[in-house]
Amino acid sequence: MDVDQETVHRRRWLILGVLVVCLLVVILDNTILNVALKTIQQDLGATQSQMEWAINSYTLVFAGLMFSAGVLGDRYGRRLFLIVGMIVFGLASVASAFADSPAQLIGTRALMGIGAALVQPQTLSVITNVFDPSERGKAIGIWASFSGVGIAIGPVTGGLLLEHFWWGSVFLVNVPFVLVGVAAIALFVPESKDPSPGRIDPFGVLLSIAGLSLLVYGIIHGGETNDWGSLPVLAPIFGGVALVALFVIVEARSSHPSLDVTLFRNPAFSAGAVSIGLVFFAMQGATFFLAYFWQAVRDYSPLEAGLLVVPVAVGIALAAPRSAKMAVRFGTRVVVAFGMTLVGFALGAYSFVSRDTPVWVIEIIVFALGFGMGNAMAPATEAVMSAVPRFKAGAGSAVNNTVRMVGGALGVAIMGSLLSASYRTNLGDAVNVLPAAARDGAGESIGGALEAAGQLASRSAGDAMALVESAKVAFVDAMHVTAVGSAVVAWLGAIVAFMFLPRRRVADEAPGEPDGAAEEPAETASSKG
């Protein structure tokens, strides 16, 4: 049955609820995996680099395909690609659950990234088309706040599952969300399309994937070897930068680009995108070291570690829905800059956290991190989405989500490399109590050191305890260095936001709304219920 615009408007909050379910599925996955990193690393015998790639194979494919996913949704139907993406994501989750080697897990995670790339840009583009500008800020705030709920649900759910089941259950938990989501999309979400879609640009997609993959590989390899001047490190880094630059040139000259690079001439669009990328760079880099801090240094269980992340979700959930009103009152630039400044202070505070710091003190820091993110994410996202015409919402959503995912991926890679290099330096010759063949793994990560110490304990309990103590001290020192680096990135984002974001909320100015666009509420080409 055809759904008219009055029905769509009446259902808009129900539709938002369905889209939130889809968003939670793709966010839930990474936050669950963060809690399970230590368990999976031990069970599969994975290195820290391989665990980083288990995260980055998902995020890089996700980010690389986001451009074309937004265009495909605009061209063929956003609801269609929501359904296809959810199905692909669910099947790949099952495959990840039964992976029996690090290489298999990396591969199946990449397949999950394909499904996520089809889903996430559609959620934001549907919101942009269903909600009028007067309500869009509130809707985007709710959308952003549920990303915080996902941050909380993921670790807690992952911890509960790991308490009772094997680690594959952290992927199988996606399946019921997928089933509910697909049914709800089919029932309630209207189909919408761009009335004048462009052609697909497969060459641009391949360039973006290759460029980002090379760049992050080089950064990870540099962190592993601590030899940043070597050819195996510099070649992929510079090769990745060159391919990304070529991608920008090709897209600028293409008649059917995956990414319309001219959008970045709009200060609100570009500053919003940069702010989102930098806040996720800082946050994901911090999340990577916190997962190991709670479990490897403080000896908490996965469930306890998950519960300790809840305050960040509470902070986001409290701040994000209210950020639209704050942006109207104080201006987009002030609210986003305040949020990112607070994120920087929270991350910087981790440089003072020790093995004996009371948990309640750390939880205040975690809450402040979430509250800052909630104030930064929603207004910056609205700045991006309000700068593009509604019938091109898929492209705007693709950029927003791509910089978010690329920022997060690079945060894990760069901050993970910094953590690894600093840990190795601080650990020094403490690994000499181990056989020569076991020293590299112990020197690479605290997880490797604890595993090696467990094997050493049967021969020399004293040496094993000394190695554990040295590894924990080295990791905390490395965490302090990484926390400072993450804080500097967040403060850089605050400066960008304050300098370039508009004073007033972007939706009030409607800079990207073409004449008559407001009279086309959903650009619905074939609305089916």
C-alpha cells in the first residue's frame, strides 16, 4: 500500500525508532569486540597487530564503501539498501562467530563492514528526508544519543556473554537485532530515492579502499617495529597518501563522483566533518588502551570492564538530545567546541590515572568523556547534513559516517601504534627472562607478556611475577603518553570547530537547501509501506 506524506509524517518517530535499531546493530559490534579483544587474542593466538586489523578490516571496508553506499541508496532506494545491508551484516556475523584463525576473523569482519556500509548512511539520510528542518536537530540528537547507548550495551552484553559462552557469541548476538530490524524496515520505513541520481564510480571506491588500507597498514607496521624510517613502513604510508590524493583529484574531475569534493567548500560542511572525524579519532584511540587497562592491568572480568564503560553512554545520552537546543541558544560553534574541549580534558586526565586510582574517579572521567562527545557529535552532524540538499542526503550521510569511521580507524591505528611503541620502550630488557623465541610477543603487547608469564610460571614463579609487574608498569606509562596524544587531537578539533562552524545552528540558516527543496519532504519516488 502506498504511504502518503501525511502518514510518513505521523509515523516519523516510529521510523526513527526503527533506524535506531539499525544503528545499534552496527555500533554494537565494535563495542562488543573491544571487550572481547583479550579473550579472542588468547584463544586464536593473535598478535596485537592482528587484533588491530580485526577492528580495522571492518572500519576500513566500512569507510571505503560508504561513498558508494550513499550513492546507491540515493539511486536505487534507501530502504532497499537498509534491508540488503542488514542481511549481509547478519550472515557475516555468523561467519565471524565460527572463525578459527586470526586471518579468517579479519576476513569475515571485512564482510561485516560491507553490510554496515550499506546500512549506516541510509539511517541518517532517511532521517533527513523524513524530518523537517525544525525537528531535524532533535531527531539527529536522538540518533547520536543512541550511539552512546550502543557503547554501553556492547561492553555489558559482551561481558555477560563471555561470562557464560565462548567468544563467538559476541557476534551471534547481532542476529536477533538483524531479524527484528529487517522486519521493521519492511513494515514502517518508506522508500525514497534521488529523482536525478548519478552513475556509480567504482574506480573511486577502489582508490579510497586501497589508499586508506595502505596508510593504516604502514602506521600499524611502524608501531610494531618502532622503525618509522624503514622502507616497509614509509612505502605504504606514502603510497596510501598518494592514492588518497589521487582519489580527491579523480572525484573533483568526475561527472559522477562517489564523493562530491566541492561540498568541502562549504565551511559548515567541512568543519562539521573534520570535528566528527577528530572526536572519533581521539575516542577510539582511547577506547583501545582502556580495554586492556581494565582487564590486563586492573584484572577486571570482561563483564566488569563492560559495566565500567556505562558512564560514557550516560553522558552521551544526556547531552546529545539536548545539544540541538543548546546550539540554537549559544551557537553551533560554541557547543561543538565546548564538547570537544571537554573530551580533550577527559582524555588528558587519563595521563594521571594509575593502577591504584579509585574506580569512582575514573568513572567521573568516563562520564565527562561521554558528555563532551554528546555535545560535539549531534550539532556537528547536523551541520554536515544541513549543508546538502535533502535529495542528496545519502551523499551527505556518507561523508559524515565515513569521516567518523576513518577517524576511528586511524585513531586505533595511530594511537595503538603509539601505545605499542611506548610500551616496548618502557618494558626494555624485562623480557630477557623469557626464551628468545617468546620475547617478541611479550614485547609487543601486555596481552603477550601476560600469556608468556603464564607459561614461565611453571619454571620460575619469581621471574613470571617480575615480568607481569614490569609489563603492567610499562603499559600504564604507555597509556599516559597515548592519553596525552588523544587529548591534543580533541583540542585540535575544538579549535577547528570554533574557527569554522557557523555561529547559529545550521538548520536555521539552511545553507544547503535549494529553492523548493523544502516543498519536497521525502523525495519519495515509490513509497511502499
